[in-house]
Amino acid sequence: MTGGPGEPDGPPAGDDRRGVQLRIGAWQDPYPLDWRLRSKARRRLRRTRLTRGAGRLADLALTARQRALGIDRQLDAVAAQGPRRDVLVLGIYGVDGRQLEEALRRLRESVHSVRVALGAMGAAAPGLVGDTVLTEMRGGKFANLNLVAEAAGPLAADWILIVDDDIDIGHRFLDRLLAVAERFSFGLAQPALSRASYGWHSVNRRHPVLCRETRFVEIGPVVLMRRDVYQRLAPFPAEGMGWGLDLHWSAVAPRFGWRLGVIDAVPVCHEKRRTASAVDVVAAREAAERLLAERDHVTYLEVESELARHTRMS
């Protein structure tokens, strides 16, 4: 196993990123969780039947373009020649684990060593019994992930992959994802959301590039963390569902020299269930506000920017 890049002992003196204020029309957004702003963003990204159909056509075009350019073959070749890693997959699932079962089957098509540790909100699903380390869980997403990780020994892994239970991924997903993440030294990364997926942000939507360096990686539906990054961020705050946690990640990443990235050439599909459809939204908002009141963070407007675009591995 290899370690991550050297990290400073802590944030620079006097570095405080809280209190960022941005002018939005005639009103100011003094706080990153201004839900008026977020509601406007959600309306722009709402997945109606028509827009989802258009998104699927866009995804087909992007996939065809990628295949024609030979990007998939290039990623597979890099993965086959690269070092072998230990990857720990963490996840929490609800009543129906069938979609997660299929995703795990594809994750295990990897050249890397893949370990899986899951938590079940109820009884263990029949197809996931061997991977389920805790059952009848009652906490929020990240509180549960802390418990599952504790049982799995995450610091023995080179990479930690956190997955939701309602994702669709392609063949050789993990090999390609790691190939790009390691080539561009991303410490915290996510596969781009397909154009037809449900979601709240535009920056992590799939684009016709290999990958993009960003200021933001969302808490789901799939998050990839290098070991040194995970060690800094975990254990995660236990309250709520993790809303706003990614805004905190964006604020601390520059201090430790982490590069954040969205990997467009390895998309994830998140179409089966609307984002936050099973969440108490009011409680999640309140928990997010309490979480960020105690932590440095950026705003929702800041996270939509890109720092660089990459179109090839070489």
C-alpha cells in the first residue's frame, strides 16, 4: 500500500473561510444553506419525464463519443498495467438490496482487492448477507457508516468507496474510476452523475471530458476517498443525514492539499429514486445548519465552479 501526499499539521494561522457573503439579485446569502437559493437550483435541475428522456439521449451520445475516441480502452489498459490497490466499499441499504447487489457484483469485476462492509436498516437482504456486518440500524447515513467502518478496518485500505443502495454502474467501473483518480491525484472524487439522474447540483453532471478538477464532491451517491483523506474526515458527524458535510469538505480540502474531482468518463446512474425521497427534509436541514455553524464551509454557489478540465490521460 502507498500513502498519500504529505499533509500540513493544520490550517494556516488566521485562515477562516466562514462568513462568505454573495450578492444574489436584490438579496444577500450570508449563510451557505439559504434554502431559497437551493430551491431555485433544484427547480433548474428538476427531472421531469421530458428532461429525463432528453438526459438519456444525451447519455447515449456521450457514451458513443467516449467509445469512438477510445477512452474506455485507454482506461482499461492503464488499469491493467497499474498497481493493485486495496479498496473498501462501505454502504447502508434499506428494505430492497437487489440494486446494490448488482452494483457490488460489478465492483468485484476489478483487478483490485475489493472488500465490502454494509449496514442494513432492517434485516440483512438475502443476497447481501455475506457483506452485511450490522443490521437493524437506526441512525442517520453517516452515523451508520461510522459504525460499519469501525467493524471493517478502513485504514487498512488504500481507497474507501462509499455507495448508496440505489445506483447503477457500468462494467469495469472501479478499475476505470481508480485509474483516473490516481492519474490526476484526486484525494476525494466522485463519478459524474448521468444526465438523466436525479440530483441537486450541475457541477457533478456528466460532461464530454475525461474528468474535471472541482471545488466540490457531493456526499453521494458514490464517493471515493483516498486513505489519508478518509483519515482526516472520519469519523463523520453523526447527526442528520450528512447534508452540508460536502460544503465543509470543500473548505478544508485546500488546507491539506487535496485535489477534488468529478470523473466524467466513469458515470453513475441514479434514476430509480428521487434525491432525499426517504428523508425528513426539515430535520435534515436543521441538522445541516447546526453542523455548519460549527465548521468552516463554502457556499452552494461556490461549489459550482470548475478549476480544470482534462480530456486525456496522457
